[in-house]
Amino acid sequence: MLDRIQDNLRHNLDRVESLVSTYESHPDAQGAGRKSVTVLDILRAAVVLLHASLEDVLRSVARWRLPAAPAPVLNEIPLVGHGPNPKKFLLGDLAAYRGRTVDDLFEESVRAHLEHSNYNNTGEVSALLTSVGIDPASVCATFPELQALMERRHQIVHRADRQETVSGSGDHEVRGINKQTVREWAAAVNRFASELFAQL
């Protein structure tokens, strides 16, 4: 399982780097000065893909480790087919699952729960790590960079990277972004994942 998660991350980080390289080779990205919003959208797409790559690592680790979590952790996950919120269920509710093992139900319930999971800040990352038995303090060195990545991804996805207030002749309606920042965030995701994998 760990090998597959690592392979997926490598592939996803290669895709991010491919987008940054595409930006670098774009004719409108050459020379000095601020680049156009449309050519910088290539880097914005790289940020969104990078965040998705981080979430893929987190979900994959959770899918692997949560089914074996202790009861208090499992109590926060609803039984598959019973809606998004944990709740009590009657014995008859289990009739639909006849022939399956309890372990099967754990795995299916975790998988269904994770389909709706998002990790938008390092507090949520810490909570997930704790739920799978990993001390967040052991992997938190890159949290400042990850938090910056997550905040920027939110700005891009929910506000089209537009600035709330624009004033003065040097300001622009859409925030700037540069390839170095994206590469630094990609390196932080890779370092975080390496530290996480070492704990598994």
C-alpha cells in the first residue's frame, strides 16, 4: 500500500512540475516584468493540482489506516449508506450487509466517508494524522508552507485569485504568482510526505 501511495505522489508531483515547465516555455512568460493573468493561470492550475496531490496522500493514508483505528475514532465515521453524519443504527440496518465481514464494513464505511473529506488547513491535517495514530509534531516542520499553499488554493478556487481591494496604479485585480513559490510548495509537500511515510 505504501509503495502505491508513494508512486501516486511522485506521478502527481511530476504533473505539477510539468505545468510549471509549460509556464516557463510559454512565449508570454519570457522576459522581465509582471506576466499576464492568463499565462499565470498555468501556475494557478499547478497550485490546485499540488493541493489535490497533498489531499490524495492524506486520503490514501487514512483509507489504509482508519479501518484499524480504535473505537473512539471509528465512532466519528458513519456506517456506509447511512448519510454523512455518525449516528446510532438498529440491528435491522445491518441486514443489507449480510454476507460481508465486519472488516469489510469498516473499509467500505471509511472509503465512503473519505469521499467527502477535505483538508483546507494544517489543523485538519493534524486531526487526521492523530486519528491514524501519528503524532502531528513528528511531521509538522513543513506546516507553514502547507498552510500557505492551502490558503492560496482556497483563494484561487473560491475567488478566482481576485484581490478584495485594489488601490494604486501598481496593484492589479488578480494576485500575482511566481514559479519559484510553486516549486517551493511542491518541495514542502514532498518533504511532508517523506516524513509521514517514515512514520508508517
